[in-house]
Amino acid sequence: MDYKISQDNLLPLDPADSLDLSRAEFAVWERYCSVYYSQAADGFHRLTGLSVLLPEGYAPFWLKQGDRLLGGVALSDSGIRNLFTVPPFETSPGLIKRITQAMRQMGERELPLQALDVPEGQEDAYIRAGFWPEPYRYRWMLRPTSAYTGLAEQNIICRPVEAALDSDEPRLKLEREIGLFLFKHVYGEPEKKFGIPAGIFSGIEHHEGDNPGAAAGSFSAVLSNLRKYAGYSPKSALTASCLLYDAATHALIGVCLIETAEDRIPSIYVLAVHSSYRGQGLGAKMLRYVLTLLEKTGESYLRVKVMHGHPLESLCYSCGFLPGPFFNPVMTLS
């Protein structure tokens, strides 16, 4: 059912009024969300005509007071995301508090509630509603693919990433070599400034938490995440990925893995450079190589998700990536 804005909707929100959460038909809810939910944050999806895709476990809801439509939100048992309001209503601490109260009344909600991917413009309202933000903000960065020339170098060998079946499960052919490289040269040298592994990007939403950065600490955990990556990655993603080797020593010195999902822009899953080879432009070389491969396969864009202030943010900017707005990945209400 569609909800039309009437004159009654133009009345100011009375904090004493009750808030009604009603399950929404996704197709209609998505049209409203695509207009009212942080257009800048959602711009990379709308740029290619992609619709808002909710992660598994989330359902769309309308926010209403009687016949008045305030906005919408996506909820799971303990999560909030894609909160939007219809003018003249605005996102406020009071509105967020009433949403969390309604969630706790809808069932047993003993676990802390979490707001995910909170746009910069809503962060203050969530904080005033009692949510605790993560210390670092993230942003998506995007650029068109492009075919570069002159990529070959005598001292560098660039090889594709391949997968093969092992006990009927897809795995990267050089799984242990790649895993050991990431374990030694990413997790073995954490950036003291940021307290996170150096040289790493997180992946797209479908596999958030499954990227190598989600399990720093053990070699087996890195291998486990690489196996998950191989399991859901189509051949096109592996074809667009690359490994860099020193031509003289044959040592692996750079890794760039690409991931794709249905109806999504290709994203960088991980990009890392050997600690002894940093500062030589190898990160930019891998990006140019990947952009060229994607261009040849008909892809139009490449995007990355980076932590604000991380060196990779600067690398992507220098390679022509447009920075998107900031968002807080997780805010928690105990």
C-alpha cells in the first residue's frame, strides 16, 4: 500500500504522540528511502540505477502517527539502519528513542541495540538518544574504470588470482601464500596511529565482517576469511584481482582482491603492499591494473570503503576516486 502525504502530515511532531511502526511493502518503501535517506550517502547506488538492498535479517517499516507518515526505517531484532523522515519532519533524538522503545516492546530485546551505517548528518541525533559511536568514521569512494597503458615493468610481475575446487569447495590456488602475506605484512604491523591493520580495505555490505580485517590475530582466521571470499566470488571478481611479484626474487609484494555481488558495483576487498616495498607507488599500480581489467570486462565503476584518515584514503584520492560522505559504521545503545 502506498502512503500519500496529506495536509495532516504537515503538522509538527508532538513528542507526546505515540509512534506506530507498521511493516512496509519493500517496493514502495524503497522509493521513499531512495529519495529521503541521505541522498549523498546513497548516491553511489543511485548513480547506476541500483536499488536499496537491505542486509539479510532486516525488514522495512513505516514510521507513522495515526494517518500521518513520518518516515521509514529498516529494523532487525537488534539493529537499526536506513532511517529517513519525510519533510517537514526531521530526524531527532526523540524519534530515535521512540523507535528503540518500540523495538524493545515488540519482543525480547536484551541484547544491545545497534544503529548501522549512520550518515554524518544523523550522528548527533543518535548520540543524544544514547547511542555510543565507534571512534572512526568511514566513507565510500568511487571512480570510473579506465584502460591504462604502459603498465608493464621489467622488475615487477603482475599475475591474476585463480581459484580451484578442493573437496568440492572453491579455494584460492595460492591461498596459503596470500594468507601468509596478509598475516605478515598487514596484521603483523598494525598502524599505531589508527590501531588497525595497515594496508587493508573492508568489503561491501553483503560480506561485512567476512573480510580479512574482521579476524586479525591468527593465520587460521585469515585463511578462513579467504576461503569465504573464494566461496562467494565469481570468476569475474578473481579475473579483476591481481598479485604483484618481484621479478628478481619472485617474492609476493602486493595483493589486490576485488569482490562483486549481484547488482553491485565492484569493490576492493583488500589491498596490501609488502612493508619493504611501500612508498614505491605499487598501490597505485595495482589500482590502475584493476581499473584496466574492469574496463575491459565492461564494468563502469570501482569503489572502495575506507576509514577516514587511513593512508589508503589518500591513495585512492590521488588515483581519482571521488570521496563520499562520512558515516559511522556502528553506534551502540546498551
